[in-house]
Amino acid sequence: MNRKNVCIILGICFCLFTGTIAQNTGTSISLNGPWTLHFWKQPHKAISSPEEMAGISYQTIPATVPGNVEIDLQKAGLIKDPRVGSNVYDLRPYEAYQWCYQRRFSTPTLKESERCLLHF
């Protein structure tokens, strides 16, 4: 097995759905569960790769996949439950943010004729 690091950078999208790694042999490995969420105020030109993140400062909190940013922010204590009263307005400062979900996982060793697909 090889260790891989995956980083998904999201601009407008706030929901991340279930992910799996699938070999053409039919084997699937669930990527559901704990991830890390990095977030920052989006610069004029949006960040589009993990390499571009090296030059910026960002916050990091634990995250869960499947899930969404709002639930992760609430669990981290950064906002109150947005479903209650006017708490939804606590999300306003985050409207111009970018989000990067990150997780390390082991990939299967593949034969030359096999391939591995990452599904979201």
C-alpha cells in the first residue's frame, strides 16, 4: 500500500459527498470519516492547487466527510447552530472563503494492467 495525500479545494461548493477509491477489480475503500479542513479568505485570483496554498495563511479545523462546512465550523466552536434564530448570519464572514478538505490514505498496490479511480 502507498500513502497518498489528497487535497480538494472548493470555491463556492459547501458540501463534500462520500468518496471512495475503486480498483478495476471491484474493490472499494471508503474515504468517509475524519478529514482536515483548511480555509482562507479568497484572494482576487482563486487558489486552485495545493502548491498555491504554500504562500498563504489559513485556518485548520477537523472535518467529517460526508458533511459540510457549516457543520464543521459549528463543531469547531467557530459559529453557533445556523438553524437557530439569526445564527445563520454568523456565516456571512465566510461567504468569500475558499475551502480545502485534506486526508491521507493508503492506496492499494496495483498491477500494470490495473488502475485506481478516486470518486466523489
